[in-house]
Amino acid sequence: MDPHRHLVVFEHCDRVYQRPLLTLGQHARCKVCGLRLPCAQTLRCERSLALNLAAAITFAIVMATPVIHADVWGHHAEASLWQAAMALAQGGSAPIAIPVALILCVPLLQSLLQCWILVFTLKAVPAPGLAAMMRVGVWLRAWSMIEVCLHGSAGSR
């Protein structure tokens, strides 16, 4: 534990303050320069659930929307990210389709997993399979970084 966690250094004038105890919506100002002090906002379950639902919906829209457009000699083709990944799996680039699918699926799985846990947290009951879901969430967190996913898939050959 950090013995100085109750202190905050204001970046604009380098003054050290005790971290103010503020309720949601309150803010404190620096006594020297008058700017707002940074305060830790608690992320309540409702906010976290709303953000995760918004992320899942946005992700679904991105996955369904065509992002690849090709127009060659009058022939027009469009493909979404998921369609592009499936096309990789059918062609000669099948080994790269697995990391591409992971890159596309892991963020959605993380959002849905967190939504599931948060819905039950709001009801003040543990989610069914909570321990297993938390382990999966920790495992997914490492694979949600694209460079880790690509390095892992390259090393598995």
C-alpha cells in the first residue's frame, strides 16, 4: 500500500494537496492558480454497465458495417470486418484467420462478459459461474492487445 495515496500533486502549479473527499458532481479548486483539482470519480455499476453495453452495440455495428470497398473495372464489392476474416479462413491465408478472428471477437466477449457480471452485481447477487467468468476475463484481457495476439499466433506455429 502506498502511504502517500491520500496526497495529490496538482500538475499546473506543483502544489501538494490532501486528496479531497468529494461526492459525485463536486469539485475542488487549487488555492494558488484556481484551476480544478483532479478528483477520482467512482465508476458505479450503472455507469460501467452503460459503457459496456454501448461498447458492445458499437462493436456490433462496426462488425456489420462494410469497411472494405473495392471497385475494379466496374465490379463493385463490399465486405465487413467479419466477412473479411471469413474470407481469409477459406483462402490460402487460413493460418492468419485465427488471430484476425481473435482480434475481432475478444473485445466483444469482454464487453458481454462484463455486462453479464454487472447485471447481477446491480441485483446484489453473484453471477452464475462468477469465478470461471473472472478467470476467462483475466485471460481475455491479455489477448485483447493486438500485438500480443499476433505474437502469440506467430509463436504457435
